Amino acid sequence: MSDTLAPRPGASPDAIMAHYDTGNEFFRLWIGGDLIYSCALFEEGDDLARAQIRKLDHHIEAAGAPGAERVLEIGCGWGALMRRLVTQWNVKHVVGLTLSPAQARWINEHPPPGVEVRIENWRNHETEAPYNAVISIGAFEHFVHRGLGAAAKMAAYREFFGFCHRMLVDEGRLSLQTIAYVKPSTYVPALITDKIFPESELPLISEPIAAAEGMFELLALRNDSDHYYRTLRIWDANLAACHDRAVALVGEPTVKDFRQYLRISASGFKRGHICLLRMSFRKR
């Protein structure tokens, strides 16, 4: 694994694997066969699968990626966005970064032409040619760890935007999706911070925008908290419906923890403690 340098301010490979390598078949049971593990984007009449595709297309268009020569995805999950880029949006080459070996194996079992996945921290990524677009969905939450001071946290976020700036062609776009705290000092149950997402921390709403200052122009920002509440409630219902199969795969304690985390998270969005930001930026 590439992330072997000095300690970084975000989640370690072990912390990422502790969650995302729980089991591909386990996740398929309740997030869906396309393995899209982030907030959907609903319109009237959408089921979850359609709303997830709508979310992918939103980010592809927001990043100006249709027809692009080269696109970078930071935190590529099980590869749904990369597959859609090359099969539906005429993108020639997509590089996806993940710290999860299980996700990389899943993608490499049936890689579409033009898709390349690397088990690599974005801080270690090098490229011979710049990218036309960068997309990152649900990875920003792992770029700092809980307890980091405000200045160090902002420095880590500035490092991320500086990296994206270097990776992009002039006028290239970045589409970013992240959960964020609505206000400072938000209480988060230990189940989330210690067991479900160790070594991770959410930004405040203002922090990504402030961190991008001077490097990127903010083109669009939307808060889709209600969409994440709906996504989480569907996932929880799916996991409840396949309880016995899930237990057979990962055990009763893990299923119990995941259901509790889904309900806690849904409550956070419903009560306005956390929100879901979708942002698009253009390189200055």
C-alpha cells in the first residue's frame, strides 16, 4: 500500500479498511447492487437506484467531465462513477483512488476499458498529464481525524485543494460531496467515532469553501440533508429486511452496530445537526 510515509492528518488505511472492507456482499445486501455508498439525489418518482444514478450524473456534469480525456476520482468506492463515466459519458480514461483493497478487487474483477484503480492516498498520487476534471464523493470526511486543532484541520483541507489545483488543467473543475457539521462542537456518539468511522472527522460548512479560497472559484453549493435522511432510511429498511443473511455474513454485533449508525445518522440530518453539501469549483 502506498500510504507508508509519515503520519497524515486523516484516516489511516487500517481505519478505512475497518469500515469499507466489512464485506462486499454485506454492503450489496442493503446499499444496492451497484454498490453506491453515498447520499442519493432524488426527484419525484425515483427509487433509490434511480436516485443514485441521478447523483452520479449530477457530479459528472458539475465537474464538466462529459467527453473528457482524463478524470480523477478521489475515493472511488466500488467504481460505479468510473463505470458510468466511460460507458455513458464518453470519458476516455478514469483513475480512481481508494485505500480499500476490497473495493479495488471488486473493480478489477470486471474493469471496463479506460478504468484504472489504485490503492493509494491522494497525497501520494502523481500523474504524467493533468486531469480535465476531479470528482470526490464522500471521501472528504476522512481527510482529517477527530481532535485535530482548527489550524491543522484547515491546513489539511488546504493541502487537498492544493493537490486538486495541481492535478487539473486550467479552468478544470472539481465536484465535491461531503457531510458537514452545521455548528461547532457537535456531539457525535462514540459508536460513530470509535467503531464505524474511526480516525475521521466532518468539516464545518464553511471550511471547504474557506480552504479553497485563492485556488478555486465556487460555482455552486447545495444542501441536500433531506436527501441523505431519505437515503439512510431506505438503507436501514433494506438491512432490516435482509437481517438473517447479513448476520450470516458478518455476525449479529456488526449488523446491530450498522443499523444503529444508520439511525443515528438519519436523526442527525433530520434534526439539523449535520448536513450534506454538494459543491462544484473551477480552478483559478
